[in-house]
Amino acid sequence: MHQTAAALLAAASGQQGPGNTLRIVLVVSIVGAVLLAWFLLRGYRGAGSDNEDND
């Protein structure tokens, strides 16, 4: 009985798999990495010119 219900639910869902979920996770990860790199490198841009003025 349980196997039949599971088979019907699997057939009704269309067996799409994790494709859309993985695509969303990858896009969010890449965007997050770009924003993190921008945020970290933004601080170093001003720090270099300030140190040269103090010498």
C-alpha cells in the first residue's frame, strides 16, 4: 500500500529532481561571493592611499 502511494506521488511530481534548487543555490552563492569580494576589496582601496600620505 505504501509503495503504491509513493509511486503515485513520484509520478504526479514529474520527477524534476534538484535541478532548479541547485541552480538557485549556485546563483546565490556566486552573487554572494562577488558582493563579499567587493566589500573586502573596497576597504583596501582607501587604506593604501592613506598610508602613503602619512609617510
